[in-house]
Amino acid sequence: MIKNCLEEYIMIKLFACDLDGTLLTEHNQISTADIEALHHLLEKGVEVIIASGRKDYDIKKVINMIGSSCHRVSQNGAFAYLKNDTHLHATTFPKEASIEIFNFIKSFPVVPIVSTEDEEFIEQDDPHLKQIEHKLFSPVKIDKQLPLKVGQTIVPSKFIVNGSFDVLSSLRTDLLSTFPNTVDAFISGEHVLDVAPKYTNKGNAIASIMSDMNIERSELACIGDAFNDISMFELTPHSFAMTNAHPDVKQKATYVVDSVSEAIEILKKEID
């Protein structure tokens, strides 16, 4: 369902697309309709960014499924690459801060996953691990020495925390109040909290790509389904939320649609 209609002609040059809950199904598949729609954009000269909380490794796998070159924003904006593999920026936690944050998260009844650009680690097996591991393109590594390695040989770009909504909401509130200058935290999926370095988000990473390409905000469109997508919604008046998104997320978007292909169908009227 479309919340409202475009009122004037626009020229989209860049399309940013989330993965989980948006482009990817529960089983890491992309519908034929969505692939064809993305190809239509690319054929019309519209550049595509895949923007996700996932590792860059996973995004590359998805781009192979699409079958065309795309720009990449991984770990909710911690890393940004142009489609020619030019590395625009990387953000990780300061070493000392990563140790403090890791230990603070562990004081809650959760088992955090520690993410680097292309690897994910967990201290011990956890019932929640199976719920997310089947979605990943590479396994989470169990390392009992993880507490000794965080901030030393393993420098996190993100912590992933799985748990009940109440626990995650409480943890998020306490993290933001305890580390106000160090941490940003987003509910990025059902029962998933992403903890990232301050000012690390999809919006800032996409803005860096836009700056490199001389793209105006009016020339960007984007689509997503979670709280970590709001920062990219705020970049443009041409934002799409999925119907499965939380009501607060849908409220931040200009349009509400059932699929990526439906969003692109709206944009096709403007780029054909």
C-alpha cells in the first residue's frame, strides 16, 4: 500500500536497498520480480547500494545473486565500498571502549556476538545463535578466549545482541546513557540489537557515497524495514518502508510497500 504519491517529477540516480526483511527472504533468497526490478534500474543508469547490518562478505554474496555490480554499505555503515571496490571508510570501536562495552553487555542475560568486517565471534554456544546463523553466509566462530581478545587481537566494528524485546530495550537504554559519546544502538531485526560506534549508521555511509558521486538528496531513493534504516530515510523524500516494518519505522518513510519491486515500479514512472 502506498502512503502517498509523488507530486512532482524526480530523477533518481541512486537506490539504496536493505537486505533482511526487505530484499532477502527468511531463507536468503531474492524473488525473481525483485531481481528483474533492480536490473531495470541498473539498465536505466541508476546506481544501486546494498546497505545492511551484515558483513561485507554477505553483501558480496547477495550482489552475486543479483548479477550486477553494486556499491556496498556493511555493518550498518561501519564500512563503505564503491562498486569498483574503492574503500571509502571504516569505523571500529576504540580498543579500550570495546572492552568496556563488551563487559557491560555481558552483565545482562545475553551472549553478545562480536563482529569485525568479515568475521563474527561468540564466546559460547547460545540458543539464539541458531536463530540467526541460518541466515548468514558464513558461520559464527565460537571462541572461549573471546573476552581476552576483544580490544586486543579482535577489534569490533559492531556487537550483535539477541534476546527478548524487553531485555534488548533495557540494554539499549542503559548503553546509550552509560556510553553517550561512544555508542549508537538500533533494533535491527526481530529480537536483534546492533551496537555500533557513535555516528555509525547507514545514512552517514550512504551520504559519503553520495558525496563521492555528486548525488543530491533528491536523486536518492531507499527502502528498508527496521529502525537501522531510518537514518537513510532521513536523507531523502523518496523513502520506502516495507509493510512488515514496525509502525514507528513506517511512520518515518514516505511510502509503504510490499516489496522492492513495488517500490521500483513507482520509481519507474519517473526514470523511464
